Amino acid sequence: MSTDYLDMNPDHVASYLRRHANFLADYPDLALTLVMPREAGAATSLTNYQLEILREKNRALSGRLKDLVTVAEENQALVGRVHQLALRLLRAGNFRESVLAVAASLREDFHTDLVRVCLSGMPRLMLDEPWLLEVDATDAGLVVFAEFRRRREPLCGRLRPDKLDFLFGELAPEVASAVLLPFGDAGFLGIGSTDANRFHPGMGTVFLRQISELIETALVVVAGR
């Protein structure tokens, strides 16, 4: 290991800094630790530099705090919506009312654009509603959803045309992004949006997974009564 630094004195340090005027720009944290005599006029520019660094850090921290507050508010709103969905399902007295509660909650509480509840192998409701798709468990149209249903995880983003056609029919071209929530053997839920950024692969799925499990449990329980 070199021991040249043992022979250094303040003059050497000063000489080095004069030859490396950008030293503090490369090591801004060092500027915060330097103590300058207030009576030294040359200290003014360095003091301003230190203040600017502190201001920049303050702006960065303020931005991060603002983002955290926004996320917290959004999560709080989602918790409230999931709670309302749970209350609707608890009030439902039978399978029909449970399915209607799901559709109503998604439209009124979650403010979704397009909703499709696909039930497979469940009691037929025979409702004349565009949001309800009732098919046999062996329906050929379910093949394209086989992998999604096997994984039992929410799917977000842009769906393949065959999936969109099955769910939304003639409205499929209007769907720019979508999310799929599995209900196990009971079926699945499709939510479409005309906003391409509404649902994307990188979005959090914790609440989506909770909604999926909540609906699946409710439908399976009431269907077996």
C-alpha cells in the first residue's frame, strides 16, 4: 500500500484542490462537511454551493414525500372500494345476487369502463346483460384463457385479439388495456379500458389478487348452498 499520503501537509491539499477545481463537483457530500470562516470573502461562493446542494436534496425529498402521499391516498381509496365490494357480497343472499353485486361494485365503486363476468360450469342465471358471459366448462372459447386460469394470477396490459373478441365482441377494438382476474373453476373477470395506460404489466397486483380471491370465495360458497 502506498504511504505517500503520510507525507502530505495542508499545502499539498491546497495545491491539489487548485489543480482540480471540479473536485467538489465530483464529491458534493464533502462540501457539506467543510467548515469555512464566515469572515472570508472567498467562502461566499462555496457557502452558496453548499446551500444549493441542500436545496436540491430538499427538493428531491419533497418530491419523494409527495409521491408517497399520493400512493398512500390511492391505496386508501382502493381499500375503501374493496371494503364496499366485500359488504355487497356479504349482503347477497344467493348466487344471482352475488354476481349482480360484483357487476354493480365494479361499475359504481371502481368506475370501470367495460366489465365482463365470465362464468363457466356454474348455475345459469340467464340474465340478458352484456357484462355476463355464461359458458360450459368445455367451451372452446376458453382455450385461449387456459394458461391464465392455470396460473391463477391477475393478468394486466394489452390482451391478444382472440381474448378481446371473446370478452368484448364488437367493442374489442375500443379496448386499449385490460385486466383479467381468475375465479378458479368458477370463471374469471375481464375489465377493459379505452385508456392504454389504465392497466399495464408493471402495475401492482396485491389489491387485484385480493379482489379475485374475494369474488371467487363468495361465488363458490353461495353456489354450493
